[in-house]
Amino acid sequence: MYFLTNTNQYLQVATNEAVALAYTALDVTCVYVVNSQNRDVSSGPLSQTGYLDNTFREILPAPHGAGVQHSIKSINIVNIDSIAHILTFRIVDTGNARKLYKCTLEIGYTFEYTPENGFNIYNEKGIRQ
């Protein structure tokens, strides 16, 4: 999950809730850089922000051309809702979806992904769970 390498790939995440959530329940930010032949070609990190609900949302877009990669710098999701949520991450490649990671995010907890530290969940005091 470090990068996307072709124009048909993108990263999505959703909750397992049966109903749509309030816009502020689960905010998500994905920071990434655009690389071409292993060189950073963006003027700085780009970010994709939004909210999560029971519909899979794209949090890392597909690269825009051959030889271009989108490399993840970080993904951050905070649960400010009043219930715990199950998060499911998947990568879609040419229409085929493959589950990458699934976790439960308790009330007040934060999900974080970085290439250096992998997948982590922190409680409201910032202690890794």
C-alpha cells in the first residue's frame, strides 16, 4: 500500500455501518506525493480530504499517466462519533477490489498509516493500541 503505479488503481476506505454517517463522524486525510521514475515531481505533498460512511470513498486517486506513481506519506482518520466503527481499506485495480486492511476504530481513537510505521491505532491520549 505504499504507492499506486497505474492509471486504473486507487485506494478506498469505508465503514461497515448500515446507514450514512454525519459528515463529521469520521474525517479522513491522505497525504501523498507524485513520483515519476522514483523522483518527486510535485511541488510538495498533495492531500485528499473527506469523510467516511458506508460507501467506499476514494482516498488516494489513480496516477494520471504512464510511469507516474502516487506514494502515500500518511493516512489519518479520527473517530469523533459516539460509536465505534469498523474500517475496511481496499485497493481497486481495473475494477477488481482487493481488501488490504480492516480494523475497529473506537470512540475518540485515531487511525494512522505511514510507510515508516505501518498501520497503527492510537487512543484519545495518543497511546498506541
